[in-house]
Amino acid sequence: MAGRVLHRLETLFSIGGGPANRPGLSLAEQRAHDLAAGWMAEAGLEVAVDAVGNLVGRAPGSSPELPEVWTGSHLDTVPDGGRFDGALGVVAGLEAVTAARARAHARTIGVVAFRDEEGCRFGQGYFGSRALCGRLGPAELDMCDASGTSIRRALASLRLPPPLPGSSMQPLPGVFVELHIEQGTSLADRDLALGVVGEIVAMAGLTVRFSGERAHAGGTAMTQRRDALIAAARFVLGAHSLARSDTAWRATVGELTVHRPASNVIADEVTVGVDARARSDESLDRLVAGLREVADGSARQGGCAWEASLAWQEPAVSMNPSVSQALAEAAGEPAAQPIAATSWAGHDAAILAAAGIPAGMLFVRAGRAGVSHSPQETADAADIAMAIETLDRALTNLADGGLGSGQATAHLRVRPTGSQPARSGRQAKYQCSMSKLDRGCPILAGWNPAILVL
């Protein structure tokens, strides 16, 4: 199964020329969805597409009137992205649903590919999952990308009707489980292959504009300049220093636009895009307030003006403890000491959880370096195989017994390194730890994939 997943991920990676370039609501993203729809049909799933292009493949249960159990992620990418971000959750999720389909289950099990999770094209992410949950704003369809194409027009080019803002696309699932590479090193640092996520941090997009005076590069003395680019540069460094002052904060400037740039012209207007993240909503508010103070000081120092606005904001979200417990049980150690993994990356699971849907996340180790949003993304085949097995068990248990049923159908056995024989049952203990910041949600305590015995 892992081999097929890796082959399909490589096929998706090539779309856009490789590295992956599949902007949300683009023809490249549509090609990826078409491929995934074909794979779902080949697996015998019932394939459907909603009004914004979210793709769902279903394995019907014996009680189709019950709320469905879904897994999945997204197929769009950042510019020059990697093979695994989002796509792993769809392709590996398809493998898990296909395996679950072969067994009797009460609830319908589905795998979903959401549209435009990254938000790089139109400035606000989670488009497909927010549309599903009825969270699209009234003016959102008129938001435009850098070329002037609106979301409404992008949907029309894909032959998708515009959704009604504020209304959900279809009946919401009863449970959602998202499998994703970690996009960090906490699993690698603990030598863990998989982890169950306890929380997703709060995050916001802040747009800061600095205004100075346009002037000649040679005719204006260095002491007489009101250079908006210098003010922006001070702000970038100040934002970095501010975020480093608190371990609960992260701030990134990944976008800086000079208005009408020319090498022999002093910039009069510069726009800076800031990604701000914090462990809690209150902490995020303090970080954003601090960023505004940094902007004020940076502008004043150079005689410039400034303004800032929130482009988007998402609250911190906790995953459902019962879904997390189901994932831990599926891994084979329901009595493992709990630790909570924190996701500093945003995910569609956060949108569904905020809408009241019991949601959980399973992280897969992103190699040793934890690199993501890069062609250097990696994940080990053994880790992927382990994730598929765990997800398969969790989906089946959730579809049969509901949330946190305790009805784990199978367990993993762990063989220690070296030549010692495998130990069974409670003798095969997992390594785990407790952080003072943890919230008590279960995590899959770890092992090395090289010592996995099924």
C-alpha cells in the first residue's frame, strides 16, 4: 500500500512542472482532483463533487442514515511545494477507506479532498472546508488573485456554480479524521513515527502598509528620506525579534510588495504580509498587538505612516478527546500515558472542529528534519504504512462503535531493537512523556518503524 501511495504522490507532484504547483481553484488543482476521483472510482467508492469542487469518495455502510465518518485533506499546494503536504492525507486516506470497505461497517466511511486549503492564491485558506461548514463571507466570492481573477470567476472556469454564502454544501460528517505530515520535528525529536494531535494553535494574517515619500535615488540626501521600504525592513526584523521573545509565539513575513518598484526610486509604499501564530486566542491577541506596536515604531523612526488590518483569523481549536482516543486505541495501546501534540500548522480539521464536528488528527513524521512547504518534504514508507494501518482501524472502529468506543479490533506488537524476541501485551511498553502545556489528549506513544511487527 505504501508503495502505491508514494507512486501516486509522485504523479501529483509532477503537476505544475515539479516541484508541485497546484494553486487553489486552478486547472492544476483540478487535474489533481480528476486523478483522485479516478482512483476513488477504481477502488469501488461512490464518487461525488459538491458545489465548490470538494471531492468525496464513499464506502456505504449498512446504516446509511447514520452520520458519516470521513478522512482526507487537500490537494492544492503552496508555490514550489512538496509531495506530502495535504496530498498524503487524501491518497493514504483512500487506501485506509478502501481497506475498511472490505469489512462490514454500520456508518458510511468517506475520503474527502477539500479545495484551496493553503489560501496562497486568494489570501484566505480553507475555502473548501469553510464552504462545507457554511462559513463563506458574503463578499468572499469577489476576492481576487494577483491577476485580477475573482473566486467567482475561478469557480466558473472549472464549471462549478458559486455557492450561497453562509449555507453548507451537503450534510456534514459525523466524525472527521485528518492524516497529515507533521511539518515540524517534535515526532522526529522523540523518535516517534506517528502522533495524535491534541490542539491546533490560533493564527491570523496581518497586512501592514507603510507609506513614505517617493523621490529620486540620487537627488535625495540620505538624511532627508522617508523611505517606506526601510520602515518595512525594520518591521520585519522587529517582528522576528518579538516572536522570539515568547515560546508561545511565531511570526513570519513571507510576502513583501513594493508599490511601483524601481532601483533608482525611493519607495513610497510597501505592503507586508505577516503570518502570526500563538498557543491560545489570548496569546495571539497579545502578539498582534505587539506587532502593531513594532509597526508604529518602525514607521516613526523613518518619518513614515502606517496602517494595519487583519486579513483573516482562526481561533485555537482542540481536537475531540474521543476521536483522539480512538486513534490511540487503533495504534494498539489504549492505556498509553497521554501526551498532547500541538499543531502549529493550520488544517481543514480545525474548520470542521470549530463547526462542532468531532475531529481528530494523526501526524506522520516528516523525515528527520521536519521540512514542509518545500520540494524537500519527505516521509518514510514504513511510517506511511503504519499510518494507513492505524487510520484503517480507527475509521472502522468509529464507523462501528461510535466515538471512543474502546472496541479496538487489533493491536500492534512491538519488537525491541537487537536480537531479543518480541514481547507481547503490556510487556511491550511505549515511550512517552508529559509536557506542562499538554491538555490531556491522547497521543500515540512511539516506536521506531524498523522494529514494527504486525
